[in-house]
Amino acid sequence: MRTIFLLLIFYIQSGIFCAAQSFRNNLSMPSNSFCAYSKKQQDAFSFVGNQASLAGINNSGVGFFSEQRFLIKNYSSHQMVFVTKGRNINFGVQFNYTGMKNFNDFSLGLAAGKKLSDKIDIGAQINFNTEKAMLYNRKINLNFESGVLIHLTPVLNVGIHLYNPAGLIIASKKEGRVPGVYKFGVGYDASDDFHISAEMLKEEGMPVSVQVGFQYQYRKKFFTRFCYINNLQRICFVAGITSGKIRMAVHCSSHPQLGITPGISVLLNTVTKKK
């Protein structure tokens, strides 16, 4: 009975929260990449939302995020990211795992971002994904995503992000085609400490989803972030503290039927850019 219940929850959330993104967009994770459209509050997680944001990173860093889905034991999501600066191109790596022993998704993404000019940044990422369900063979696929950021003014940025455009995919089997996902985002840095962002997402065969929110920093030590995602009225809240090169935060998101999903994240900035 317990296995059947967990299997039901796994497939319910996979269908509700965009099957194409189940291993990428954790219930709290959309808020992690919230600052992809900010020039002042980017971090190592930002490129998960738009790889072009890698072009603007000011330091190398590593981050870890974990959440307990709906407070169900043994049903969790984990993400690890790493970013580093290069001479002309900056790079990022992300690992994602969602699920449990017999039902899970895993992905590895390799990303790069580059400045084309003072106004335009570009980025791209290749993903290796696997999906396992009990009594079924493991599905393996390879897909691609890319993004563009345009800095309209020093404080106003817009961007476009394409995930698996046109449903292009290299898969182990023809079934299980991953649909394309298209995003448009805008971010406004009202000050060095306050950022507002909005993002519109369209997945093939699904209605348009909109995410809006803000992030506020207090004395560069404390920060809070709030996001609202209109599909199924999801709410995400994050609160954290920075000490030296380490930032720690607690996350919480809610689902109207399945309940609360708590999470934690740790971010370490390993090299500071010299001014």
C-alpha cells in the first residue's frame, strides 16, 4: 500500500508540474533561479533559469539545494550547482535528482555563457537525463536549452529561454517525447538591495504559467524572497543569512492539494572577483 501511494504521488506531481521539467523545476526551485534577470543579485543558481546569466557572474561558486516533497519520507529532490569564470566564457554544471529508490529522475547539465556586448548575453546548456519507474526500463534522453539576456538599462533586463525547442530530443526510445518549453522574463533592480522579477512560461500542450516575485537584502547579511506561480496557486518563500562567503537559506513552498514542501540551500562563493 505504501509503495502504491508513493507511486501515485510521484505521477501526480510529474503530470501537474510539467513532465518536461520534473527533474529541473523542483517545487521551490523556480525561486532559486529567480535572480537570473538581475545584474546586482545573481548567484550560482541563477543559470538554472537562464544560461545567459552565466555571462554576468562575478565569482566562482558552488551551491546545494534539497527539499522534502510534501513532507513525505524518502521522497525528496536535490540539486547541486557549480559555476566558474573563464577568460571569455563562464561555465556552469548542475546535478538534479528527484524521487526515491524505485521512481526517480536524474539529470546532468553542462552550461556556458558569454557576453556578446555590454547589452547582450547568451548561454546554452546540454542535458543528460534518466528516468526510472518500477517495472519499466529506465528512459534516457539528451536535450538542449539556451537563453538570451538583453540589458535595456543598467537596472532593467529582459530575457528569453528555450528548453528542448520544438521538442527536439535524442532518446533511448521514441515514446516519452519531452515537449519544448519557452520562457520570457523581465527583471528590475529597484536598488542594490531590492529586485523584482516576472516570468511567463509556455510548455507545449499546457496553459501559460506566470511567476512573479521579489527579493530583498538587508545590509548584505539577510535576505528574503517571495514568489507566486499562478498555475495551481503555488507560493514559494525563502529566508537566508550570509556570513563571509557562505549563504544559508530555508525554503518553503505550498501546493493546494498536496501540502507543504520545505527545503534548505547552502551557497559558497569560492573566488571573489577583484575590482
